[in-house]
Amino acid sequence: MYVVKSPLSDADPAGPEGWIKDADAVRAPVEGRGAVIARTRERGAAGGGPDPVSHEIFIGITAGLEEHHWTFQAENG
């Protein structure tokens, strides 16, 4: 297990202080991407009716985000 110094410890008083575990450092982007993926799916479903091209674009964007999301999730096992 590696530990990294949080870059937010000095800049953000609400952020973690000092050193954080590597699993915690990876968890933040995993959670953020998960939220973005959920919102992208909602918007893609809402726009899927009259405009099939936009719907396909949302599907492609979501697929790319999910790929990165899975890669980061695998980092934490």
C-alpha cells in the first residue's frame, strides 16, 4: 500500500489533511466518474426521442466514461 500527500490538504480546509491512502486517492475519481455517467445516461435517455444522432453521441460518450471508470475501479480491486 502506498500513501500520497493530498494536494488538497493545504488548499481546501474541507479536504483530507496530510497523507492519504492510495485507495482513497483513487476512490475520489471513481465516485466522480460514476456520478457523471449517471447524469449522462439520464440526459441521453431524455434526448433519445426525436433526435437519434444526439442519442448515439450520448451512448458513445457514456461508453468512453464507463471504460475509464472500470479501469480506475480495477485499481482498487
